[in-house]
Amino acid sequence: MAGAPSQAPSAGPHLTRSAPLGYGSMVARVSMEGFMRSILAALVVGTVGCSQEITGRNFGGCLAPAPIAVIVTVNDSISGASVVDSARGVAKLGTEVDSLWLSAPPPVLLGGTKLSTYQVIVDRPGYREWIKTNVVVSQQGPCGNTIPVQLTALLQRAP
């Protein structure tokens, strides 16, 4: 039939060529079968990732985030503006000391990894040291990951 697109042999079960062979342009279209396979694969990955929550056993790799015990937002106590840019701190667990590190967005300090009771200390030039004691981190997610406690350090300007 003149003017109709030529049908070349399929490059696979999911691709068809819809342009004339001489023009060199191929348009890939996902077939319904390919779409259904994608949905099935997503369901399998989701089910395996959540298998521990459903059965109490972890059959696949756990998809939980890395364990973080404490998340600290650092603000000026008067203006409320974030002053985390040059802040530093630690999360103390007995004699163990874990440095807080800057993460973004939004900019916060992160530290600690275990379920326990922490002392959190934040320091920034031009401000008084901020200390929070008895920070209890006690919750775990379905894969055993630590659920972080969120704190706000309202730093007071040094005289």
C-alpha cells in the first residue's frame, strides 16, 4: 500500500518501528505487555522490601534509610533564622561521641545511629553553646532502622 508506514521486523517484544525505513527515525512504544511486566516487577520489589514488616523475616534487602538517631535544626533564638551554616556539634552516648554532620535540604545536623539516650551539644561562633540532655531515641522502623528524634536548637547570641 503506497504511503503507509513500512513494518520492519520487531526489534523485540516491546518495540515497533512506525516510520518508513528510509527516514532513519524509530519511535519506541511500550506495549501493554511491557507495561504490565513493569507493574509486576514494581510490586515484587515492593513486596520483597516490605517482607519483614509482613512476616517478621527479611527475605530481600531492606530498603530502609541509613540509621540516624538525631536530627537538629539550628536557628537563631531571636529571629528564628537558620544558623546551621557554620554550626557543629556532637551526640554523646556515654563515653562514645559521634560528630553531627551537615545535611541538606533542608539544612540540618545529623548524628548518632543507635537506640539510646543521648546528650546533644551544638556550637556556633558568636553564639552560646546549646546542650540538650536526656534525648531518648527509642523507636525502630519495620526493618530495624532507627527512627530519629527531631530537635530544634535555638541558639542565643553570645555577649
